[in-house]
Amino acid sequence: QKEVEQNSGPLSVPEGAIASLNCTYSDRVSQSFFWYRQYSGKSPELIMSIYSNGDKEDGRFTAQLNKASQYVSLLIRDSQPSDSATYLCAVGSGGYNKLIFGAGTRLAVHP
Amino acid sequence: DTEVTQTPKHLVMGMTNKKSLKCEQHMGHRAMYWYKQKAKKPPELMFVYSYEKLSINESVPSRFSPECPNSSLLNLHLHALQPEDSALYLCASSPRTTLQRDIQYFGAGTRLSVL
């Protein structure tokens, strides 16, 4: 059974702090990794994609991938209350790049 | 533009009704997906169409019937649903140009309530 594990949270951080979200996966041959943000009652919105080991930065967001450790993370710098949402880690798996989602981490940024 | 349009936004149906959900994209994407999401759970894959052919059926009950009339349109036909089928139904699409780096973009979803 291919699995993606995330801490469900809530992860509570003060405004302006760095939020660190973590994800581990079980399928060693996975090659694509995604972070989606989902506000309550809304659909998932792509935040970041990462395919190679190392860091990838986009504005306040940095995704980090370590395939040897089967670990992917998302850092959110200068966290804002508007970042409060559930963050879903998704891993592409199999011939059709089927997405396996983690359970999601709920982030709460308080003023 | 990464827009996937789903209609209706909300749907209430009885257990004997027949209804359909519609999903449309005009990005030239060649793969389309149906997901089901229950409250506080991640999306669960139901079906995948790749180049208009059904590629994956995740052992979904036959009361859910997908249809892909063309590369831009995906339907989900519903019949004799149960109250436990109440959920947010999400459609997604992806380009399929590079399989290992294929990115799925989600529509806003249809909130379904089965009475």
C-alpha cells in the first residue's frame, strides 16, 4: 500500500513566522511531488511542484525534497493569516502518475 | 489560465434520482479526473480518463458512471445514490505532455447532498 504521511496538526504559528510542513512517502520510485493548499469548503489549489532533490523557491514558499529519505517539506516564510488552510502533500505514483494524497496538515496563523 | 469549470456548484438529490455532474476545461489537457472528498479527508481518486479513454477505475460502485464525450468535457452520471455518497466531488485535468511531471489542476467542485 503506497502511503503519504503528514501530521494532521493543527500547526499554529504567529504572523510573520516561518511555518514548516512535512511529508513522508513510501513509494521509492515516485518522481513527482506536489503541495496543494485547501481552504475550508474550497477545492485544492496547487502551491508548489518539485521533482529533483534540493530546494525550490517561489515567493514566500520553499519546497524541499530528499528522495533518499523519502521526505518532502514546505516552508512558508512571513506567514500571514490568509495562509491559514489545510496543506495537502501529494505524490505521483505509477504509470498514470496517480496522485496519492496525505491526510493534510491544518495550518493556523494567528495575528 | 488553469481553469477547470464544474457545474452545478451544489446539488441535492434523492436516492431514486438520476443526475449528472459536468466538468469542462479548455486548456488542451488530455487527462481528466474525478475525485470524491469527504469532510476533513483528502481527495480520493475515482476515475481517470487519458486521451478520452478510461484508464483508471478505483473500484467505484456502478451507481457512479463516468463519461468523456470529448477531450474538453467530463461527466459523472449519478443514479440510486446513498446518503453516504454525500461529499464534495472534484474534477481535475492535467496536460499529460510529460507523464512524470504531470500537474493536476482542480475545479471548484460540486457539493452533493443525497437525502
